Amino acid sequence: MTPVSALWRARLRRAVCIFLGVLALAVFALSLVQLWVLYTAKDVQAYGAVQADERGWPPADQRGAFLVLADQHNPLYPSNLIELLATTELGVVDSQAGAHVVPKELKSVLVQSAILNEGKEYRVYRYDVPDQEQKPMKATRQPGGRVMIIEPADGTWDPGSYLVDIPAEGMFGGRTYYQFYVDAVK
């Protein structure tokens, strides 16, 4: 073994140790940042405003469930279209984080997907009411096969906590849930 190769081996070992030390320090720092974000984040909203196109629909590349609002709605929402947070479990969105509308502000729920299934697989129902007392909903598939409009059959939204229950996109299947609240008019 020559003295030159031993010298290079020592330098390489030191460089690898420094590199691994920097990586370990970065992972530790990111863990602290994650804890800071988790424990300091407050009032996280489960909805967001979306700029609608000329038809009042979301951009073609956005998927999910949206609330279509009437022209006269709460100024809290800067747009007539509200995107709801997708979850894989029922009832995750609490009343503080969820979107709140009054019955006269809400026109319909719009679901946009890559490809829609049968209309009966897309459900909007009150989360706090038993199945036998649910108000019938009307699901209308729009031309193009990517948008479904869901609204009450009688045209009026009853106050309560609503759940949008749709098939999940992708190869693993399952269901995707979106939650919003219709408040009583005071």
C-alpha cells in the first residue's frame, strides 16, 4: 500500500463523514420545523376560493368538489366558487375549519373528475341526519363527462353539516369525502 492511497482514503472517509453529518443535521432541523408548524398552525381552513371560468366552473385541470354560490353571497368568499378539502375519512372537518354558507347563497355542489362514474355513486347528504330522513338530491351529468352538478330535488338546502361522498380517482379505489356547513338564517 502506497502512502498516497492511504492519504486519499483518509480524505474520502472524512468527506463522507462530513456529508453524512450535514444530512443528519438537516433531517433533525426539518423535524423541528415540522413540529413547529404542527403546533403553531391555527385556524386552518378546509376550503379555498377558486377563480371560475365563463361557465362558472373550476379550471379544467382541477379535480374535486366545489360549492357553486349565488351572485349575492357572503363577502368572506371572494369568488362564486369554493373548493372543498378532500379527505379519506368521514367527519374530519370540524365546524371551525369548514366552509359555512346560508341556504340562499348555495346554488349547487359541483364535482369535477377525470372521468365520472354513474350518477348514483356521487352523493351529497346531511351528515347529522339518518339515511331514511335524507332529502333526495338530483345529480346531473354535464356534457363532456367530467362534471356533475348536485342539488336538492326541491331546490332548497336545509341547514346542517353536509358531506360530499364521491368515488376516489386512481387505481386503488375507495371514497373521497368533502364537508361543508349550511347555517340557519338568523
